[in-house]
Amino acid sequence: MSELANSAHVHAMTGTFVVPVQSPYDRQVLREHVERLASRVSTLTLRLRETRWIITPSATGEEQCAACAQALGRVTCRRVDDAAATCITCAMHPGSVGSDGGYHA
């Protein structure tokens, strides 16, 4: 696997951090950090497995994820080339967004 596939890059106005995403534990730690940071800043950029996501705090708890139809939770993830709202779980799950850009449940 390439180094890009094994890490996530999170960028905010305050700086950038890079973390591994090889294991479920790595992804859980990343999720916790992203949710915490998103509550403090208006927008984050997450680069994960060659996909760039814009992360913002969720406006309401009523919007549903385009991939799994569950509530978005505390943050909303949108690919930079797509307006569809995705939950952080689907954004971080390997294979939830295919190379064709489509969402896979």
C-alpha cells in the first residue's frame, strides 16, 4: 500500500496533522480528533485514500447520510467534487466511496 493510502491528512486554519489509518483503532482515533476539532473550527479538510473531504459541524440532526441513510451525527462530510452529505463513518470506511465516485453501502 502507498503511504497516502495508509494515512489521513487533516487540515484546518490552525495547521495540518497526519495520522495512520491502517487499523480500526487508527480510524476511531482519527474520527474522535476530527469530531473534536470540527466543533472548534468552521471547516476542516480531510484527505483520506485519495479522496478529499470538507468537514463541517452538522447544522441539524435531521439530515441523512447519502451512503447509509443514518443520521449524520456531529459532523457532515462532503467530497470536494460532490454536494452529497456523508457521515464520518462512511467517509472513513474503506470502500464506502468507490473509485467511480458512487456511494457503496
